[in-house]
Amino acid sequence: MNRPSRSMRKLLDAVASNNESAAIAVMRAAEALSDEVLKQQLLNVIHRLNVDATLLQTARHEIANEGMKRA
């Protein structure tokens, strides 16, 4: 596996992890709200963060699999 591919995988892992951590923090904040409209908006943000994290992890695995195919 070459260095740029390894660096890209590490970057994708880090960004996915940050998205997941942010989603948890926003979820905790949303639970404390009494404003239902704002709570729903935050739940939508949480959903998007989790979807993006999943997409990043999928891209990371595709890069890893492509590297194995070339080896």
C-alpha cells in the first residue's frame, strides 16, 4: 500500500470519527432542549453527521480494498 493511500485512509478515519463524536455531543445537547423545533433541527444534523460518517468509512474501505487488489 502506498503512502498517499495510507494517508487518505487515516484522514477518512479521522473525519468519520470526528463526525461520530460531534453527533454524540449534539445529541446530548438536543436531549436537554425543550424547544421541539430546534430539537428536530438538531436531530436532522445528527442524522446527516452519521450518514456522512458512514459514507467516509465506506470510502475508506474501498480505498483499502483497491490497494489490496493491486498488491
